[in-house]
Amino acid sequence: MPGVRIVTDSACDLSLDEAAELGVAVVPLTIRFGSEELVDLEQLSVADFYQRMAASAELPETAAPAPGLFEAAFRTLADDGADAVICINLSAELSATIESARNAARAVADTIEVRVVDSRTLTAGLGTIVIEAAQAARRGDDVEAVEALVGQLVDRTRVYATLDPLDNLK
């Protein structure tokens, strides 16, 4: 599919069905419960995550996707005829995910233009930005227009959360 395409990571909290409907490629993070590592959305559903979290004495940890996973997503989109990719990731202050995406973007620079954007947020905030970017790309907006829209949304997006129990703050 020609035009601008959107890539994100699984911290966006979009289901795989929602992402597919929007034409968004989602690169999964890895989630660790103790010594067990699971691929987000592939080996671990959202419901399973919360069940495990409630039952575990240890809080889960995440690991950034390997650059090769982003590179594969970028190359697949290039092979499908994309003109450019905008990769929107969870906050660089919270994860090394964006560095993996940047490394992958450099690896495919001779094949397709990839612009990596730090959302400076996560969860529903990231998901909302990704949805808006995907809709703009679907309308046929060029890479500059989609990137500018994402930048505006990043500046205006705030996520507020509550934690239960407060032990999760430690």
C-alpha cells in the first residue's frame, strides 16, 4: 500500500484488531514475570497480564524489542509499497524502545525513509496519537504533514493514571 505508513510498539494499548483495521504495524515488547519472558500481545493478552500481575509477588518488567523486529516491520512496509514510515514509540524516558527503532531506521535508510518520533507518553496517550497519525496517513497526508500532526499531538497529550494498590509505585 503506497503512502505513509505507521509503526508503533505494543505499549500503545491498541488491540491487534484495532491496529490491523488502521493499517498500523505493532512491534511487541517483551514482558517478564520473574524469569519468565513473554511476547506482548502474542504470548500474553491484556487480561492475562492483569491476572498474572495480581497473582505475582513481583511486579512485571518490560524489555524493548530488538532493532531487528523494527527493521523487519519497516522492510515489510517498504516491500508493500510504502513511500515512508513514521514510527511512534513510547517515551524514551521510560524505555529503550525508541533506540531500537532508531537503529532499525538507520539500517533501512537506503530502502525507505523512516522517521522515529518520541511520543513522550505511553498507553492510551500513545494509542491516541497513533490512531490520529494512521487516519491522517489514510487520508493521503504526506510524511511532513503526518509528522507535524504527531508533533502537535505529542505536545498536547497528557496521561493521568491511578494505581491500585499503591505498592505499584515502588
